Amino acid sequence: MAWLGEIRALHILAAAAWFGAATFLTLYLMPAVRQLGPQGGPVMAALAQRRFDRFMAASAMLTVLSGGWMYWALTGGLQPAAIASRDGLVYGVGGLCGLLAAVIGGVVVGRSSKQLAALVVAGGAPDPARIARLQARIRTGSRLALMLMLVALLAMTLAHAA
């Protein structure tokens, strides 16, 4: 179990960054951008220019990969008896929720955000119905991913508490 402490620290820091950013975006920034209407477009474009999507992808990837490595170590290379143990199950459920949150974040939220930013950058008068659909996908995906991250966080906390 060499490097376990370092990998765990990386996992916690990456997860904190990912969860914190997702919480801020989902609960505060996106509702404010929606409230601003067309004036919120430049905020989304500025986030895209600052490559915020790469930050989210990197923090999600580091969280999932480091968590997967620790789960592999915890279960002795995915031994069935270890996976079926209480800790194996709780960490497994948490890890699965984190993995699903990462997939939803990348496939639904990330792609829809890029499409929305591209509409803003392209200029002109984008189709309001398309913007509304993209915003709804981002809102739904963000909320679902955030709930999954919260379940993962609670699972990890409960497993460590026992």
C-alpha cells in the first residue's frame, strides 16, 4: 500500500475542488446567469475562455482515478470477499456515484455548456428555444451530478467513521 497517504490526499483535494466548484456553479452561478438572460452569455463565454471545463474535467478525473486506485488497494485487487464487505460495499457505492457524476458532468453538462458558449461566441441572434433546451440540460445534469457527488461524499464519510 505504498503511496496510499499521498493518493488519499490527492483524492480529497481533487474531490473538494470538484465538489466545491460544482456546488457553486449549480446553486449560485448558473441561476444568476439564467436570471440575467442574454446578458449572462458573456459570463459563460468568459468561463469557456478561462478553460473552466478543463478544470472540472481534471478535478473529476483525478478524483475518480485516485478513488479507483484506493478501491483496488482496499479490495486486494477487487477480491469478491473484500468487495462484499461493509467497507467494500460503502466505498463501492460511493465510487460508483462519483463515477456517474463524472460521466454526467462530462457528457451532459460539459457538452451542453460548450454548445451554449459556442452560440454566444458566434454572435447574432441564437434560437431562444435551443438556448432554453441547453440551459435545461445543464441545469438537470448539474443537479443530478451534484446529488451523486453528495451521496459519494456521504458514503466516504460513513465508511471512514466506522
